Amino acid sequence: MDSKSPYAILRVEKVKSYAALAAMANHWFRYNPTPNADSNRFRLNKTIIGNTNIVDNVKSKLKAHGITKLRKNGVLALEFVLTFSPEFIYQNDNGQYHKDANQKLKKWIRNSLNWAKNEFGSNLVSAVIHLDESTPHLHLCILPIKHKKGERYGLCARDITGGKDKLQKLQDSYHNEMKSLGFQRGKKRSRCCHQTIKDYHNGIQTALRQIKEEGLSPPEGVNNVNPFVNSLMLLKSNYQNDVVLTKNKTSTLVKQLLKIIQELKVKLDNSRTQNVKRRI
């Protein structure tokens, strides 16, 4: 595949308590404010497997397997996030879709769910698709239930994510499912830089404070972070226009601001989507 082929992306995080599981559900179903999501598009999100009662569902499933006590600091569940680099459906950074974006998205969802079902079977207790952020992504809740001797069961996340080799096998497996759609696999054992939403907002607010201190006007929509790159380019363009009129006053400030924007742009180009730790 050429360097322009999109990447399929898999990320996994451990959920160690029912409180953390409830917090995960609050994010999934938008019970708490989600600044990086478009509230006008919440209705597009869809629960594909399970329902909104994730905590109750997990408790019921564990009880059915005779698992009543959780090991201290043990892993209760695993949250998988499956997504892709934006060029899979977008023509450019301006948010223009490919003509076949809708069909490509449907195929990606189908293949991703097929992979999850084959990989985790009945331990896949919930799947939610988010379409209210800049790039679509699937959230999966996986229970690491392991069959022990006789009729005994327990929780063992190590069997799924224990060590780099097992994580790499998961990534290989997911890539094998997705490569028919034109996805490429990232370099094995490469180190990826994860740009958090919090870091993005902090950077934008720093730039806005500096603009305000100089009596300049920020561009309209700079707090609309969907998509991220557009906001950065708007901020840069607007500020550069102001500099033409107030060059002497702002020569130092523009250097500081453009440095901040450039650093954010580099980080965003490296991660492209929210909450991505590894590329396939």
C-alpha cells in the first residue's frame, strides 16, 4: 500500500471498577458534557450491541458466571476504541467527504463488529458507534472472563492485553480483518504520540488569552473543535490578517502564537483522531 492509504486504529484501556465503568458509560451516552462532540449530532450515535445499562449488564453477566468478588486492583472490563485515519472518508482537511464515504463507513462498521465478535465472542457486552465527533469511532466493552477448572470462571485481562506480544497480535488480527477495505498497518513497535482533548483545549485557550491581551479579535468558531485542524487554520489566518494592520505592536506575539499553533498542528497530524495510542 502507498503512504496515502488510511490506517485502521485500535486502542484499548483497562476499566478497574464499577465507578470507572459508569464513567465510561456516561461518556458513551453523552450524559456528561462532551466539548469535542457536536450536540446537534448526538442523535446519530447508535447502540449496536447491548443497551445503556452497561453496569447492570456487566454485573448480571459476572453473576451468571459465578464471579461475585473482584480482585483488588484487578481489571473489571476492557474498553476498545476502533477508528481510522480521516482520509478514509474525507477528501481533505476541510471536511469534504468522498462520494462513497457512507458506503465505506458501513463496511468498516460491519468488518469491525465481525472482528470483535470472532475475537471475543459472548464477552463482547456492548458496542456503540459515535458519529458526533470529527471522525467516526466504535466503543466496545469487553469482559475478560476466563474459564478455569470445572465450572469455575474468573477475570483475566492478561490473556487479552498482557504484554506487547498479545497487543501486537490483536493489532495484527484487526488489520487482517480491515485490509480488504484498503487500510494499511502501522509500523510494528513504533512509538505514537497521543494528543489528548484536554491538551488541545489548553493550547487554544492559551492562544486566545494572548490575542485578548493585545486587543485583537479571535476568528469566529475557533472554539468549534470539529474538525480540529480547521479551527487552528482559522485562528492562524485571522491573526495573520491582524498582524498586517498592527505589525509593530504584535511582532513578538505573532511568533509566540504561531509557535503554539504549529506545535498543536504537528501533534494533531500525528494522532489525527481523539484518544489514539496505536496505529495498525
